[in-house]
Amino acid sequence: MRPDSEDDLAAMIRAASGPLRVTGGGTRSRPAAGEVLDLRGLAGITLYEPEALTLIARAGTPLAEVEAALAAEGQMLAFEPDPRPGSTIGGVAATNASGPRRLSAGACRDAMLGVRFVTGTGEIVRNGGRVMKNVTGYDLVKLLAGSRGTLGAITEVALKTAPIPPVRVTLRLDGLDDARTMAAMMAALSGPYDVTGAGRLPEGGVVLRLEGLPGSVESRAKALSAALKPYGHAEIVQGDADFATLRDFAMAAQGPLWRIVLRPSQAEAMLAQLPGRHAVDWGGALIWAEAPPDWHPALRPGARASRVIGAPAMLPEPDAVTARLTAGLRAKFDPRGIFGGQA
Amino acid sequence: MQMPAPDAGVIARRDAIAARLSAALADPAAVITDPTETRAYECDALSAYRCPPLMVVLPSTTREVSAVLRICHEENVPVVPRGAGTSLAGGSMPTSDAVIIGLARMNAILEISAEDRLVRVQTGRTNLSVTGAVEGQGFFYAPDPSSQLACAIGGNIAMNSGGAHCLKYGVTTNNLLGATVVLMDGSVVELGGPMGEGAGLDLLGVICGSEGQLGIVTEATLRILPKPAGARPVLVAFDSPVTAGACVAAIIRSGILPVAIEFMDRPCIAATEDFCGAGYPDCEALLIIEVEGTAPEIEEQLTLIREIAEGFALLEFRESGSDEESRRIWLGRKSAFGAMGVISDYMCLDGTVPVSRLPDTLAGIGDLAAKAGLRVANVFHAGDGNMHPLILYDANKPGDLERCEALGAEILRLCVEVGGCLTGEHGVGVEKRELMGSQYAPADLEAQMAVKDVFDPGWLLNAAKVFPLAVSEARRGARRGQDAA
Ligand SMILES: Cc1cc2nc3c(=O)[nH]c(=O)nc-3n(C[C@H](O)[C@H](O)[C@H](O)COP(=O)(O)OP(=O)(O)OC[C@H]3O[C@@H](n4cnc5c(N)ncnc54)[C@H](O)[C@@H]3O)c2cc1C
């Protein structure tokens, strides 16, 4: 099914009896049962005010179209979603897709100012709005961000945009072991350098990104190189191509892939147990790891892991209260269980 | 202010309830029923509305909060969580049948991790003292409400509070990584995790800003940031508020992101000059713009800001050359609310509008005020469009408060009309509860109330807030029906 208006969509959901699978470009979906409800018919940027840093788009608008419209005005999505071909902005929102700049600029959910969505009973709901600060009522925007179509079909997203920084450089350190990799990143992130990306490439190499006005980037690059002296000579590279590599790691992954979020202080122990190709992002708070199908990470308290390519797995299991609240919310927003289980 | 009629059955059982609660706490004195003492909890900073609570409980641990909530749940007693009581929306105002659970005794720092750039605190801790605990290691906690000396992290989370510097660093929800939450039935849950990510749905994101209606937050993990190398404000004076508003939009459009852009108009400037003599220029409106970095970085940004501002008929561009001059530039802004309080009673609004609509909204507010025959002063966070029109009135003049409230409602509706919202950082509370229908359709409110149904099925927790009373009545009424049975 492919509705071409929100009302159409609501009618289809009301009329549906079996499970539905809400999709955009299908580039971030996980396998699930149900008839496909393709939202790409609900497309188009409905408002873009660069001077207010605000863009509103219907869910089926291709991510590439959003990024192009922004680039034409010297702006971008600060949360840096990976540009999967065919991906829609609704899919980005529904999976809270966020790249390396999440470290400093926040996730997709932090840039989401408002949503419209249709619940499992066909009710059209609006939450949030289009302004930068809004505490009017509950923040269902956060609830919908990353909900993977389990609470409602997102039909429209209002986003905070950001200026494209005039200058970008990458500082690169090579030949560090795991312990020194983490120590170097922590040194960079604990000082006044305004680092907007920090990770380690799959082929090795610690990369740190600085962005901003030319003079500012130059002086911070100098200060940061000096602070990193104990870890070797930091090569300063113009641009930030290495961060595209980090951002797109999951897209290029071979075989089963784990996504592990953890405290940076836990990263060294995690890196030691990884069985294959991997990358580190968010200053050590995110690790992508390719691993054979029977491998599971041993997690320290608070850390979380999910297998995002291959047989779905989530560690640890949600606790009983979280499970009860999650089930309760799904029962409220989708009492008939129309939206197939993708969470 | 209309509040639901108190539950006479609960009030009649007061002593028995107090005895049960005392027995559950290590310190029996943590349950306060003496009316002279509970009076201190009868209102928050929206002090026009007051009501003494049934009693006040001051637990010391998450376990005690859990025990207290479990008993209140069993006894079907309404509960109002309270941090420092600085809400401007009546969020922590009780009803006479409600138990206030005050978090003031829970103010410990539980963990500081420089490596992970986070701090874990009990939520009764004040906002400023969180930064106090980490600044020795070169960090700070970014959200900085003007009330930061007094307000508690728990209240900040419940209201999703902002501050002058959130233009760059975001509001509470963008700096909150995790929370320990006690639900109304006493169950305890850990939400969030590394980078704020929890298991599945973003429940932490919903708790933040839920105004104490979904659970009591007892512990919080907060993101801390390295202190910037330096910061410097400039003061830019204009001959009209509309021009100042247009300049804000131009700065944002240019791609420079200052940490703060604050706005004051003539009535506000005049009041603060009389109050603290900050030495502000004689002008219709001014902006205080703060940028951060090393000295050359600051210069670079200020040069660009000056170029932009010069396109807007500026009267003066006053750069700070020393810490003392910086302090004086901020002095008037920081004293603005106090200064207005000296010259008049006032009501503080908190609507947000798109930055692009600042100029015409300011003009619109002026028109509405003139029509109502009341004076309005403006002082606000301009960079993100979060306006704080202060309506001046005379509490002793019959009818003036009502005229002021009517004008306030009109101004907030104007904010919504131009694409904004009723409240940018203070919350709905009781104050804006009845206006919710102007921003949200019935289905929108229904969806929000459905969330409360899941977290607090009996609608015992701070239930008479946020939603228009008529809209939440059936749900709140169900509790009472149950009570009678
Ligand atoms: C002079 C002044 C200036 C201010 N400036 C700002 C500003 O710049 N920015 C801004 O955003 N606000 C500002 N405020 C408003 C106020 O300070 C904030 O809303 C603050 O976060 C309230 O914190 P509190 O601890 O005083 O909360 P309280 O007033 O005690 O409670 C506020 C709400 O939070 C709930 N609550 C409290 N603790 C918890 C908890 N642990 N768990 C669950 N719910 C809880 C209460 O039930 C209530 O609904 C200002 C207030 C004043 C008086």
C-alpha cells in the first residue's frame, strides 16, 4: 500500500486488519512480517526557513533531497545521518539515525523539533512544533524518534538545521594501541578544543575533527596537536573524509554487525575482545564490530549491544519495568497490534 | 485558579497515612504535618496561587521514595513532587489532599567521571552546585536557568529547563544521559544509558519535560563539558526593538553560533538602570551577545557579528575589554526580573516564536498591550526565539490582574499563531493548562494523556497540571470513583 496523503494513510490504517510494515526507503528496516505500508508517496519539503534554522518535510522525502536543499543555503543536518541511497527523512527519524557529530551536536532526536504521526487506530497526532525551545506538554517527539514504526507512522518531521562550518580539518594519529587510542581521545575531548568527531578508523588511525571559522580552527588545531604530543605527531588533514568512513561503516559492513554503546572508559576492554573488523566512534561511546554469527560481546554494566545485521539480538534484555512500560505504550498507540514488531 | 475539589476521604485519613509513612522512613521527622511548617510548601514561584498540602515527606534515598510512593499508591493519595519550588508555572503547587515529596535532602554527588565526561547526582542537588562539583576538573554542566543558584536538577528535568547558554549547548533534555525513576506504584527503573541511549523506546526523553506527572526522578546522569578557553559578551544598542529582532535573525542566518543572544527593550533597560546602574546606553532595545573561545577566536567571531550588526542602524557596539566590563554587561540582564519586580507587579510569559518572526511578534505584542492599556517589557533569549514578555499590572487595583491574564493569553495565542508555542522553558503547570487547546487538538492531548495512563494509571501524580481540567477530568475522576468503591 502506498498512500499519497496523511488522510489516505489514516484511512488505510483504520481499514487494515493484518499487520503492517511501515517503510520509507527500506534502507534501515529490519526483517519483519506484514504488508508493506510505503510512505514514499508522502513527500516534499513543506517549509524551509534558513534564517530560523528550521526545515519541515513530509516523511517520504528522500534524505538526499533534504540534504541538497540545505546545502544550497549553506546548511546541513548536524547529526550527520549516513546517506543510504533511497533513505527517507521519515526513516532517519524513526531510527534516530545519527553519525559522528552526535558526539557534540546530539542525535537526530535532539534536532527533531516536531512530528506528525498516525497511530494504530488511525488517529492523526501532532507533537512538538517548529521552534527551538518548546516544553508545551509531553515530548512525544523523543518517543517517536527511534521507535521504528512501532507506535505510529511518522508523516512529517520538523528539524533544526545547522550552518555548514566554513572550515573542517582532521587530526590523525597513527600507530596507537587500544589503551593509547582511548587516552588520546579522552585528552582531546577533555580540553577546550570543541572536537566535533572522535573515533578510530577500521584500518586504524585515531581521527579528531575540528570545524568552524578559519582562524579558530587553525588555532585549535595547533593547541590540540600540542596537547596530543604524548601520543605522537598529529597529522593535520584538510576536510573530514575519514568521518564519512566512520559514518558509513554499517553500510559497508560484511556479514553480521554489532552496534555497541558503552562508556568510553569501558571501550578498551571491549576492543580487546572483538573478533574482527571494527570501528570506534563518539569518542569511544560507540563501537561497530563485525563478528561471526555465534559471537556475543561481554558487556560491562550499563553498556548495550545489538546485532543490526544478521539475526536480531539485543543485550541486555530490557528489565521488567522497561518492558512493561514499552508494552503499555504500544498497547495505547497501537491497541490492535497493527504495526508489526520491529523494535 | 481552579483546582479539583480535594478528596475529603484522604484528608480525614491524614494521621493514619502520616503514621504509615513515618514508619517507612529512617528519620520519622522526615514526615511533616504541622501546618505552620507545611505552609512553606503551599506555593512555588508562581506565588499568586497557594494551597497548603496534606503533608510533606522528605525522603533521603531512592528506596525511601519508592516506599513512600508505594504507600501513597495503596492509600490512593495524590502526590506532588517538589525540587526547590522555583517553578514559575505552579508545577509544584499542591492541593490540600496531596502529599508533597520533597527531594531537598537528596543532594549527593554519586559519581564524577572525567573519562566519560559525566556526573551522576541525586536530583535534589541544585543546578549551580553540579558545575561547582566538576569545575575543579575543568568541566561544567551547561544548562543554566537564571534560577540556577536555587533550582534543583529534578525540577530542571521535570520542566526540561533551559538557560541563557542553551543556544549553543541545548536544554536539559540534550544534556541528560540517564535517570533513576520511581513510578507511582513504587517500582524503580533506570532509563537512558551511554550517550543517553536506553533499551528500545526513548523513555528518558519522555520523562524529561513531563512536569512530575510520570514518575519521581531520584538520580540523574548528566553530560559535562570542558570549560571553554574564555568568553566575552558584547552589548549592541538599537533604536527599535524590531530592528534588534531583525539583527538576531541575520546573525543566526550568517552561520555564526554565539553561546547566547539576549534581548532587552527600553522599559526593561530603564528599570534595571534604576535598580543596579549597569550603565546601559539610552536606547530602545539592546542585545547582549556572548561568544566563546580563545582571545583570537573571540575576535574573529566579534568582527563578523559587528559587520552584520552595522547593517542594522546600530547605536552602539560595546565590546568588553575586561572581566569587570563583562560582568557589567551581564549585570543588567541578570537583574532584569528583580528590577521589574521593584517597579511593578508583573506576569512573566514564556512563549517561543520562530526567530524569523521575532520582529513582527514584538510589534504585535506592542499593539495588543496598547489595546489592553497595559505596559509590557521584553527581556528574553532571542537566539532561540524564547520570549519573556513581562506584563506590568497593579495587584491592588481591582480587575488589573484579570486584564493582565487576558492580555497574557492573547500574547501566547499570537505566539502559537506565528508558528510558536505557549511555553519554551517554564512549563505548563497550572498556569497555562487551560490554554493547551490553542496549541494542540483533542487527539494530540489524548496521545499525551495516554502516556500518563501507562506510567501512572491511577492519575495520582501531580494530576491537576498540564492538561485542561475538563480534558483530564474523566481520568482524574476515575481515581475518585475507585476511591469511593
Ligand atoms: C527568578 C527565576 C528565574 C528563572 N529562570 C529560569 C530560566 O532561565 N530557565 C528556565 O527554564 N526556568 C527558569 N525558572 C523556572 C524554574 O527555576 C525552573 O522551572 C526549575 O527547573 C524548577 O526547578 P525546581 O527544583 O525549583 O522545581 P520545582 O518548582 O520544585 O518543581 C517544578 C516541577 O518539577 C516537578 N519535580 C520537581 N522535582 C522532581 C523530581 N525529582 N522528579 C519528578 N518531578 C519533579 C514538580 O512536581 C513540578 O512540576 C526561573 C524561576 C525563577 C523563580
